[in-house]
Amino acid sequence: MTIFDFTDYGDLLALVYNSVIAGAVLGIVGGLIGVFVMQRDMAFAVHGISELSFAGAAAALLLGVNVVAGSLVGSLIAAALIGLLGSRARDRNSIIGVLMPFGLGLGILFLALYPGRSGNKFGLLTGQIISVDFAQLGLLIGISVIVLAVLLVIWRPLAFDSLDPEVASARGVPARALSLGFMVMLGLTVAVSVQIIGALLVLALLVTPAAAALRVSSSPVMVPVLSMVFGFVSAVGGILLAIGGSLPISPYITSISFLIYLVCRIIGWRRGRARLRARAVESPA
């Protein structure tokens, strides 16, 4: 079995040009919003939103309407429920635990009723490299610009509330409104990410790059920058490999993302060991 075949690679690349652009945009946006996902301990929420996003996309596929629109509806419903009802971590995790199987069950039901090609069903779960047309690309870029603009506007109070919610609340930061606004932005990002990497593996773009960045830096500037770079490399690199590969796009993206995290974890571990040795030298027994 041939894993890679780069014959006529240039011609194939031209066919998926929109997907490469979409992957680049999603890698950057996912990496940026992922920093707050990690700071607010909401990795579980990403998966919960993706399940309802999958259900909405599957319903749209069954009804013959725009799949991206269905994905957006599902994501926003999940984000609103989690944002409104899950102000505390325990409540949030309970709500997500209820939403996840419900959304996945609905999605599987809609796909079972869908009479069309099995590739469309599989693509909602694992992504499709050729699924992005010009209309979808325009919608994806538009949503990404909105997410980036809102994040920049609420960056400081959101960072304050993420790192020290008790002090932020005492200082008058509107935590509930920020939480709901952030969840809506997260829902939008998840919805457009599902089209590229699929509902089951969306964590690779919205969690892993930020987790890797936090392993090698604690700088409030470098962490978002590194996270966006890691997300960009994972998404675009995965797509470029998938063009010449025989597997779905998602294994390439997730593998690159995981390798970046593994390297960053090793770097962080070695730095920690070096600091311990330096302290031992400075203060001998």
C-alpha cells in the first residue's frame, strides 16, 4: 500500500487551494482562542460543542440545506447553554456531559437517515480536504474575522477573568457576560473547524497548539503567538501531506499537532530539570 504519492502534486494542490487557505485561517484562529480555552480549563467544552455542531451539520445534510449553517446553529446552541448554565466548573462539566451523548446520538440518527454518499457522512466526523468551496471559504473567513475582532476587544478583561476570576469579579469585571461572549466565539470557531478536521478531532486545532505553547512559555505575548504558529503549521502541514497521501486529512493534522506538543513537552521538561540543577548549585546543602 502506497502511503504517499506526490505525482502531479501541483495539479492536486490547485484543486484544494481553498482548503489550504481555510486551514491556515483556522489554525491561526484556533490557536489564539485555544489559549483562553486552556486558561479557563474548557477543553472538555470544545468537545461538547463539537458534538452538537456535528448534529446540526448532519441535520442540514439530511434536509439538503447548507451544512455550515447547520453546524453553526448546533454550535451556538451548545455554546449558549454552556455559557448560561455553566458558570461554575462543576455545573459546566455536568452540562457538557449531558450534551455530548445527546448531540452525538442525534448526529448518528440524522446520518443513518441520510440517503446520500457515505463520504459526506464520514467527512462530518473526520474532515474533508475538498469540501471547501468559495462560498464556504468566504463564510469561514468572515466568521474568523469576527472572532478575532471580538477577542481583541475583550482580550484584557477576558485574560484577567481567566487567570484570576475571584479578583476580576471583585474589580467589577462582568464575568457572566464575558463567559457567554467567549462561549459564542468558541462555538463559531468550532463550527467552521468541523468542516476541515471533523467533529471528532477538532481538539487538535483548538486545544493542542495552546497546550504546547504553554509548555515552553508563560509570556502573555509569546504564548498566543506560539499557539497560532503551532495551529497554522498543524493545519496547513496536515493538508499539504494529505494531498499526496491515501488517508483522510485528520490523521495528518492530529499527528503534526501531537508531535509539536510532544517536542514542547520535552523542551519544558528539560528546562525544568536545568532550573532545578541551577538552584542546587546556587544553594548547596
